[in-house]
Amino acid sequence: MTLELSDLLAERIDEFPVPPADLDAARATGRRIRRRRRTTAAAGGAAVALAAAGLVLTGTGGDGGTVRDPSYASVGPLDLSKGARAYADPGVTLHLGGRAFPYGEMTWLDTDATATQEGIVFFDAGRPMLLDAKGEVSRLVDGPLDAPDGFHPTAKVDSAGRLVAWATLRDGTATISVRDLGTGDDLGSTTVDCGACGDLVIDGIDQGAVFVRDGAGTRTWTWGDDRWRDFAGPKTRVADARGGVVLYQGPPPTEPGEWRIVAGAIDAQLTLDGRYVLYWSSTLQPTIPGDAPVVLPVGPPAMGDSFGWYAVDTDGSILVATGTDYPDFTVYDCEVGAPQCDEVGRLEPTGGDPQFIGSDM
């Protein structure tokens, strides 16, 4: 269907101040400021520019599809066939899909973003957005939304890299949604009355369920039958959920249900099949008792041996940034169990330690 330009103008302009007349300056300012704090002047400037050009945006509209956001310029095609391979020299250079970008052009992508097989999901003022393989940014949710300070629910992707869960807020009610980014189908949604929702966080999505944490603890919501179930108390944190395994920190979950629970650190990750734990070394510890660890061909085999940074990529491989002479890094892409890793590129960060987009390790 066609998204009427008048609707876009009403949403972007009626709620916010009209931008300055210098549209070029407004756009330049918008690119320099982190997207989540970006003023709507740049967005309004883009809408005004579209009106002057007489353009009409098209998309599926509503919550069932995506609408290209004119305030984000296309970055061009991205090769996601070997995983997102998203890493950065913080504040300087961003590497994504086989390309490199000045960080100042894409400051809205950071560890809070979520890498998927269909692109990168991130938030703009409380609205989930998608940077797709074509290099275009679209809104995953249309219509007015709230973005109070402290509302950072995160978005999570399942092991297949396509099903994404996120939360949005309007008038004190949070809506938790699950979408198949590959097909664009909305699989389910539910609402939670939580006021400003400052303690609402999505910690995982696995086996048809979303792990939702607030001040009272962690519950699971299954979208197939629209049911909520208790999972853990307020002192327990779900670090990751993959392949029927939940990695947790704190007291054991009180009602784990069908999941196999494994104790671990909050900044650890599970491999996509849930068989191994990745935690600050190239030795992946098994989650099944009796299985042997897997040691990657590159990087320190144990914490403290040397330096290495890690992340599970969207295709299930392990990204490793390591070296012997800090801060000279080589970035590798390692298949679990393979005899050697692919060298992705060199990284000599000047803005801080290496950063993987969508990973807090």
C-alpha cells in the first residue's frame, strides 16, 4: 500500500518543532548525533525535502510491514551471506557486511543494536528500526511511540537469525512483538502495563518464547498460545537463550520449564545451537555434561593469556579480534570445530577496545 505523505508529515512535524530553514545543516547535525538522542529536526527536514520534491513513500504500512525512513540515507548494499561481520573501532570506523564506514555516519549502530541474518535492528527514540541488506533503513513499527529516559528494552533475535522480539511504549503500555524479518510476518504481540517501563527488558527469544524481565523477575511469553509463565526471580538474569538452553547468572530459575539451564556469566554467549558457552577466551565450554570443550584455532585459549574479543555472528560462526601486540588486532571468522579461521581484516583501534555490534562482551 502507499504511505500518504500527509500522514508522515503529521507524525513527524505536528509533534515536534519545525527544523531550521538550513536543511543541509540540519541533516549534517543529525548524522553526527547518536540516533537515539537525535532531534527530530533532521527527520522533519527530510520530510520537508520530500514534500518539496513531490515524492511519495511506499510500503506495507502499519505493524505488519516496514516503511523506508527518509531521514536515513541508504548506505548501499551489504553482503550478509557470511554473517554480519559487524565490528568497530569505536567512534572511528565501523565494519559491516564486508564494508567499512566512518563511524560518524552510523553512530546509531552500537552494542545495543541486534545483528540478524536480515540486517541490523536498532532503536531510534524508542522505535525499532531495520538496516537491511540493501543498505536502507526502515521503521519496523509505525505510528506515534513514547521514548522516556530509561526505557531501553533491547531487541533479541532467535537462533535462526530471523525472528526478532522487541518492545515499544505508548501511554504507559508496552507492546511486545515478534516478527519474522525474512517474510515480514508479525507472529504475535502482547501488552504490559508498566508506566515508564524503565525496568522492562527483553533478555532472549527461543523455542517460541520471549524472555521478559522487570523488577518482579523474569517471565516467558509464548506467542503461539499467548501465555505468560514464571521463569525466575528478580535476582536471576538470563544471559542468553539458544537451542533449548538458557544461560543464566544468579540463583537458578525457579520454573525452568522445558529449557536446560546452565549457570554462567552475564556477558557470556551461547553458540546458536546452545551446545557451547563463549566467554572471553577461544575455549568454548560445553553445556552438555561429558562433552569436550572446543578450542578455536586463534585467540587466547584461556582468560588472561593474552587479549581477545569475541562475538557469535549471525551465521553461527565466532568473530575473534585478537593479536599479540596491543592495539594491533586481526579479526577472524571461525567456524566452531573447523581447523582454521578466515581472516576478515586488520584493526588498529584508536577509539577504544574493539567493539562488536550487537554484542556486549
